[in-house]
Amino acid sequence: MPNVIFVEQNGKRKEVNAEAGTTLLQIAHNNAIDIEGACEGVMACSTCHLIVDTEWYDKLKPASEEEYDMLDLAYGLTRTSRLGCQIILTKDLDGLVVRLPAETRNMMF
């Protein structure tokens, strides 16, 4: 099973094993990583915003126009920002490193 490394806002790294074919949002929720995902992964919000490490960004399937539209709503947007609900883990992404942004828009409050 591929590994994903989530870097939390405080710099703590959490490495988790996950099944290929699973989204990063699902992986985060399954491993108690603090990503909201208010729309439950249907790309109707930006609360699963993640920042992909530069070395991994070009290895991902390109973002759709719809994803870019949703990312425009995210706080702390960077050149390597993506939505966790749109990144599907593959064996080729073993070791993927993503950072949680410093701020998020919490839709639950």
C-alpha cells in the first residue's frame, strides 16, 4: 500500500498507509487528520485544500477547470494547491507529501 505524508500546520508529519484508488480527503478522514471536507468530496467547496510538495506536484493528474474554480475560494492558495477530494492515490504516488494550509475556511461553524 502506498504511503502519504501529511504535514500539519504545526509542522508535525503524519505518515499513513492507504489503498490506491482512495482520495486524499478520504485518507485524511480515515486517519484523524484535520481536513474538513464540508461537501463530502463532491467538489462544491474548498475545505479540503492541500498544498502539494513541489517535487510531487507535476506527478499528479492535472486539475480540472472546476477544481481551479473551487480553489479560488481557498485561503492561503499557492502554486501547488489542490483539493484533497480530487487527488486519487496511486502506487506511483507512494511517498506523496502534502501540507495542510495555515488557515482554512471552516464551513461547519
